[in-house]
Amino acid sequence: MTKEELMRRAVALSEENVKKGGGPFGAVIAKDGEIIAEGTNRVTANNDPTAHAEMEAIRAASRCLKTFDLSGCEIYTSCEPCPMCLGAIYWAHIDRMYYGNGKKDAARIGFDDAFIYEELGRIPEKRRLRSEVMLSGEAGKAFLMWEEKADKVKY
Amino acid sequence: MTKEELMRRAVALSEENVKKGGGPFGAVIAKDGEIIAEGTNRVTANNDPTAHAEMEAIRAASRCLKTFDLSGCEIYTSCEPCPMCLGAIYWAHIDRMYYGNGKKDAARIGFDDAFIYEELGRIPEKRRLRSEVMLSGEAGKAFLMWEEKADKVKY
């Protein structure tokens, strides 16, 4: 499939999802021009705040390819990913991203993407979300255990 | 349970997870001082790059409370959340966050948290991840459909 055909599929998924009562977002993950997995926004349908279209597509692609490393894959998403989804794209080592709508378009119809990008750029003390560091000394032990583990599976 | 007890549980989960072969991360979601859900890093165990401890805890709490809105809940996590998880904490409307290790500690033992924070702060053209805007006009239709939908469930 061509790039345009792959993006049109992501866009079609976003429209179908609105008809089904979900958010206006769709995503496709492709490898060598073929679709590996698709995702739509299932936040309200599944009671899962993490179930954005890109997350659903990444999880499905990982299940399909039986790996947590999606190197060699590309993501086509109907809208610029929010920080959660963009973070997931990095963790999954996806090679390249294509998107249709921008985060400002998403903000205009009531989605918090742009706000969350701003929040993440602030130091913790300046964020709307209150946070507190606790028991750092005790928490460090698991990191030492990880460092010393000879047979760890890195990701 | 006290704040310290809740954080100690998150820390204990992080240590147990290293022993089980997973990443050194644990998280707990609490409401009114009681644990609603727990999570550990399952990336390699489940072949799911999105299965960080906080994500697993948020998904479990949402399943438990049967809602995508975790207002009134707090998250205790053994390490400062990466952008993916922090984004999810915002989307879930969690009230407050407590964490032990910092993102620089995570970077020191080989995790990409700090790098991903830097990447998200850059404009798309300056990021390591290559990206491209495509078919914006066509992608906009789903947003119009969403705006015009009278019975939509907002999130």
C-alpha cells in the first residue's frame, strides 16, 4: 500500500469511530507497506484512559509481531499524537510517523493534548498536577538490583 | 494506609519485579488511603512497550472502578513517570503523584525517560523521530463529525 492509502485507512478508522460513539481518532501501523495493526480510540468504550488510537495500534502490533520492539514499523495516525502516545512511539522504537490533524486542531475541539505538552515542559513544581518526592533512598534499591542483574532483558 | 506505607508498597513491587525478570518499577493507585490497583513493568514479559508500571496500575484502577476518570485517586510510583505515563496520569485526571527515584536516576541505569522528555520539548522537525504531516484536509472531517455529534461522551 502507498503512504496515501495507509493514511486514508487511519482517517477512515477515525470517522468510523465517531459513528460508533468513540473519539475521532484512528491509527495504523505498517511494515514494508503492509498493515500490521490498527487502533481506534476506546477510552469511553473500554473505560481505559490509556486507550488512545496509537496506543491500541502499538499494543496490537506488538501482540501480532510478538515483540516489544517495533523497529522497522511506521505509524500513520489521523491526529498528531499526544505526549502519552508520542512517548509510546519512542518506547516502541517506531521508525517514522505520519499524521493528519495537529495538536492545536485537537485542542480546538476540546482535547487536552496541547495543555499536556505544556505541562510536561514545566518543572514538577510549576505543573497543575501536584507531585512530591518520597523515600528516594529506599526506592533506589530496585535500581541497584537491576544494575547487578546479569541476565536482564533490556528494552 | 499512610503515604509512607503506600509508597513502600510501590517500592516493594519494583523490587519483586526485578526478581521476576522485569524492569525495576512499581506503582500503586490509592483512593481515600486504600489501594485500588497495583502495577509493575510488564514490557518484556507481555511484549507490550506500553506496559509500564503506572500504565498497568491506571488500567487496572479504571477496570476496578469502571470509569476512565480517576479523579479522587493518587498514584504512588517507585520512579518519576516517563512522558507516556505522565501523559496517562493527566488523561486519567489523577489528583496527585508521589515518586521515589528521579528520571535522571532512570537514565543512569539505561532507561530513555530523560531523552524522551527532551525530544517532546522539541518541535517535530528537530526530533530524532522523523515525522510528516499528510492529508490534513481529509483528516479534519472526523473532527467536524465529533463537533456536530449531539450525544458524544466527552473524556
